[in-house]
Amino acid sequence: DTGVSQDPRHKITKRGQNVTFRCDPISEHNRLYWYRQTLGQGPEFLTYFQNEAQLEKSRLLSDRFSAERPKGSFSTLEIQRTEQGDSAMYLCASSPQGLQTQYFGPGTRLLVL
Amino acid sequence: SQQGEEDPQALSIQEGENATMNCSYKTSINNLQWYRQNSGRGLVHLILIRSNEREKHSGRLRVTLDTSKKSSSLLITASRAADTASYFCATDAYGGANSKLTFGKGITLSVRP
């Protein structure tokens, strides 16, 4: 399967713990996006990479959140000191240069107890 | 913040009927996209319409865009039980290097066999 993959698919953690999610975009897609989706809502933009450069971060991305894309391929999203309000589906999407269509992964569902 | 507002919030129809979903947005856009999301899964791109287009077709899908009213509609003809999903409109304000999407809250479509 050559689609966007995310790992893990589900994560349960206790409040205060750190978690890290991984996203592998479609090969040769230079743009990578992270979104967060809570129950009954549409996805909300978190951050965007073009190759390895993080070009935009939403105000939703507090200091506890950090994202990287070190070699311009896979990306990681880390949440430090998780809070119950961080419980959500974290979606990754990628897009090739010149196209506005985004291809989404299956998401990582996070539950913070 | 979410730009798009879909209408209705929920729609239940019989298999074979047409489903019409509407979306309104607030700011100028470069393009508008519709995505489908099956329960607990990632989003699947359905169709993209650019701001200079008024209507577009793809298989059983027909999308219209009225930039003067800042609204779009998605028509699914001859619906099938497999069309049961949540549908989101997403706007792209820039269309260039930073094509982040702003999603609405979504419409839950239920197609009864």
C-alpha cells in the first residue's frame, strides 16, 4: 500500500505522559500536514512542512506540541505532559508539489486518561 | 476556527435517492474541496472545484460553487449504502505553497438499504 501511513493507530496514555506519533507520507510528496479532529468536529490544522522546513504552526499548537520532519520524509508529532483535552484523532496528510489535493492517513486516536 | 458550515448536519435517505449537501464559508478562497470520512477512519478526497469554476462532475458526484454567495453544494446521485459516511467541505484560501485546509463540522449521511 503506497498511501499515507500513521503509527500507532491508537494510543492510551495517562495525563502527564509524553507521546509521539509518526507519519509516513506518500513517497515524493514534499508537503506534509498535521490536523487534529475531535468528536463531531472537522479536522483543524496544526502544522505544515514543505520538505524538512516547518512553514506554519497553528495557535492550537501549544508549547507542549512539537513536530519534526528531519529528512523531508517521515514526520513525528510529540505531545509533552499530555492533558485530557489532548484526546483526539491526529491526522496526517501529504500533497505533491503543484497539487492542492491532500491525501490523508488513517489517523492516530489518542485517549488521555 | 472552522470556516465552513455544512447543512444539514445529518441526512438520512433511502438507497437510490439523491443526497444534496450544502456548505457555506466566510472568506475568499482559492478552491473548495469535499472529503468523505467513514467512521473512525481518515479522510478521502472526493472532488476539488476552483474559485473560477461553477460546476464540476465526477462519477455520481456533482459539485457547484457560488463565490458570490460563498457557498457550495455536493450532490450524490443514485445513493448506495456504501455512501454512508461523514462529508466535509474544506476551503483552501491560498492554493499556493501553503495549501492548508479549513474544514467545516461535517454532514453525517446515512443511506438506508
